[in-house]
Amino acid sequence: MAKMQAIRFNDFMDGNYKQKESVYVKKNFDVKACTVYINPLLFLDPAICLIGGGILALATYEKYLERTGNIDIVIKIQKVTRVILPAIVWGYLIYALITLPIMGWIV
């Protein structure tokens, strides 16, 4: 059960009713954390740019075929890209991790 105490209204309005708590002084200390440096130029690798351009060209060609009415070819392209695109993404992630300067010791 909570402890009840009577306070004068003036003390309540002034904020004098609050008991002052002891203040603990905390010492600053260093926190050691490991981080991975990601080079932004890694995303401008020519091989990755060619793969991205190929994916963009494939998507554009697929839209063109859809507009011209070749739905059967579009369905076949979609079935193939459902398998190939995740493999390309995972391959790029592995490639990016291997080419990082810090992560070279993994391989």
C-alpha cells in the first residue's frame, strides 16, 4: 500500500515537497565497438554496374513484350527471373563482403 502524506498547498505549488535525491556521479568510460568500413566506391564496380544494367534492360524488354501482347514470353521471363535475381543479389552480397578490406581474412 502506498504511503500517504499531507502537504501544504504552497509547498506543492513551489515544488518544495519533493525530497532531494542523492546524485551519483558517473565516470565516463570508453566503449570499444567493432565496425565494418564500407567503401562507397564498391557500389561503382564495373561488374556490378553491368549486372544492374542487364537487369534494367531485362525489365524494360519485359515491359515492351507485355505492351505488344507477347504474354507467354513475359511469363517465361518472369519464371526465370524469380530464380536468377535472388541468386544475383546473394552473389553480390558475398562479393561485397569479400572485397571489403577488413573482411578479407574470412576467405
